[in-house]
Amino acid sequence: MRILIVSLFAEANNFSSSAQNTRFLASTLLDRGHEIRVVCGSEHEGDVWQDGYLLTRIPVNSPDHKKAWLGKWNSDAYIKEQAEPYFQEWHPDLIYVGAWNGLIDFPLLGSKLGIPIVQMVHDYSILCLQIWLQDSWGQLCSGPKSIEKCSACIQNSLGWKDQIKNQILSLPIFGNILRNILRKAHPYNIHVDSAVTKSLSFMENYRQKVNFFIAQSPMVKQKLSEYGVSKENIRLLPQFIGEEKLTQYSRSAGIPGEDRPLYILFIGRWTKLKGSKLLLDAYSESQLALPTELWVITRSVKQNPLSNIDLEKLADNKAIKFFTNLSGADVSRKIAKADLCVVPSTMMELASRVVLEAMAQKVPVIASSSVGNNYLINNGKNGRVFQTGDKDALKLCLEEISGNPAQLHEWSRNLLVPISKENWAEKINTIFNEALTNAERFV
């Protein structure tokens, strides 16, 4: 089978989860005898060979490539110019789409040519112009229920200058005339209602072109089905984290509170969206019975991370340690040494990779209710799920663990094992074959 993989992230020097997923998929499909090519976004241009397949790099963010406002949720003339000769030169049997932003004209043109499309859902940008179903006021969002709702959200996200531009362009007669003039000369004119209407309509049309969506958690499947995607066209496939992440390392010796502190772990971008402030506030205010260390593994902090934290507010039995240079197996080794992993995300995460990496090391997880794969957590049996954004609920979870750390051993024994490489590869191969077999149903 000739398979084209389209993903914004795929280059070997990109370590995002979607880039890792793309590279793993390509190598897995090659091993199974398929002919693979990959199209990705890049700072560079042209074809290179990477790990046995041809990688076509497209400079989607080039300064010479002017994109309309909210342009990634619309067709792009520049990308279309790249896609048309590509399909004239090579005609795949199937197109797999990963992180689609900026490259959507490839699957759109492929669909017109009768090529079946399989879309992996990495985030909620397939529905939401804010990507993570969190509105510009910082609240979780149920989805694009109306143009008015989404327009209000986008308008609130604008700076004051753009808000003034939008108000002028929204005037009944003069605004319409001005929009027509600017539309011909400037791709960056700011008019919320028209841009949002066009973008949501475009994405709804794209969702109808996709043969199968791959959801990495039941929460994603349910959300897609709420917005016009038939459940018959959604396949559930848990994320595979890589064989190296499934290698188990030794746990910390000793008993928390007797021989050493209790080790609590956070991994990922140290940002408000990922729950950094929520976790820090809950940790600082919680009444913990044991000496405790909060470990933060992150590569997103460029300056001294402790400089913005008031350490004097921490009780004497609490400490915070940042690890900013860990990578690869060293991350897994550090995870294994923790007693508990906290995933306090305040946004709608489809399937937190951290949850799976912690479980692979037999480390129990406390996760917010908006984390897609919290379905793997049996509340009180192998971890805890707390209401997203609820600092007091997270405090109670931490205090519960500190008061009875022995339960962590029982939770660890009840953790599920993440999906294996063989099982994952077999499932996605089945999805591809099904999409190819049933392609005529979507014409």
C-alpha cells in the first residue's frame, strides 16, 4: 500500500509527541512492507531522505508566505500550489493526517482525487479555533455551538488595537465597503464574524471529507460525535509511547515519611494551561503530613524557574526541584523514582502522554477531569481524578496521599499496562485496510 503521511511535525530534530508519533508510524509501516512518503512543515524546503522514506519539507511559516488571519483553518493557495504537482508525480492509496495545521490542502486535494483520508486527532483544532476547547476567558468550552459564541471568544482574545479595527470593520455600510477593499490587498484584515464564520464552515466541510478519525480516548470520540462526525467513522486507538518508554526502571528505595520524602512529579510545559499555577498553589497551601518534594521535569523554562516562586510560603517540610535538562531514558528513570505523578491540566487534553509514561513505570497518577485518558484511572483504586481547575480538590488529593502513602503501593499494582508496539501497529494497519476497503462509501 502506498501511504502518504501529512503532518506539520515530522523532522528528526522535533521531539513533540505528534512528531514522535509521525516518525514511529512511518517506520512501523515501512517495516510492514508499505511504501511511505511524508509531507511536513519545516523551516527548510525540498526533499530529503529520513529513516528510509522520502520527506518533503514545506516552509509553511516562511516570511514570504503571507497567510490570512485564522488562515490555518482555511484553504491556502500556497499549499495548494505545492499539493497539485505532488499528486501528479505520486498517487498514494491512502492519506494519513497527523497535525494538519497549515497543510490541510493536501488531504483536501487527495479527497477530490478519491484517495481515502484517515485523520489522527492530536488536539481539538478540528473543532475549535482556540485549539484546546478552552475559551479566551480561561474556561473549558463545550465546542462551537454557534457562530456568536465563537466570535465572542475570538474577539475577547484580541488586543485593543485589533478590537478597534474589528469594531470599525463591523459598521453596517462603511465597514462592509472597507472589508471589500482590504480583502483584495491585505490578508490580515481583522473582522471577527466573517473570519470565524468562514473558518468554522471550512472545518465542518473538512470533517465530512475524512473517512476515519482516530481518537486516542473515549472522550475525544464523544466530542467529535457531538459535532456531526458519525461514531461509525471514529476508531479508538490508544497512544503508543514507544518501546523505550515501556522499559521499566528501578523505583525509589525506602518508605516515604520514614526513610525519605514523598516524591511528587510533574512533567511537561510549565505553563498555566498545563496546570503549573494550579499545582503550585495547591501544593503550597496543602497541609501535608510528610516531608515532600515536588519534582518538575520541563524543558520550557529558560531562566531560573525558582526565581518566580515565593519559597518562603512553603512549609519547612516542602521542597520544589526543577529538572530542565533530562531527555530520553533519563526522563523515564526519573519518573520511576517518583511516588506519584500529577497531571493538573486546565485544558481539554486528548490523551496525556505523561499519564501513559507514568503508568509504564508503575507510578500512580492524579489527573484533572479534562485529561482524555483519565479513563485509565479507576478512582481510588489506582489513582485519582479531580475536577479540572479545582484547587481545593487537588489539595485534598495531595493531603490524602500524604496522610496514607501506603495506598500508593496498592494503586501501583492496579495500574494498566500501556499498549504494546505490536498491538498498536496491528490496530492501525486494520484501520488503514478498512478505510481502503470502504473508500467507495465516502465518495
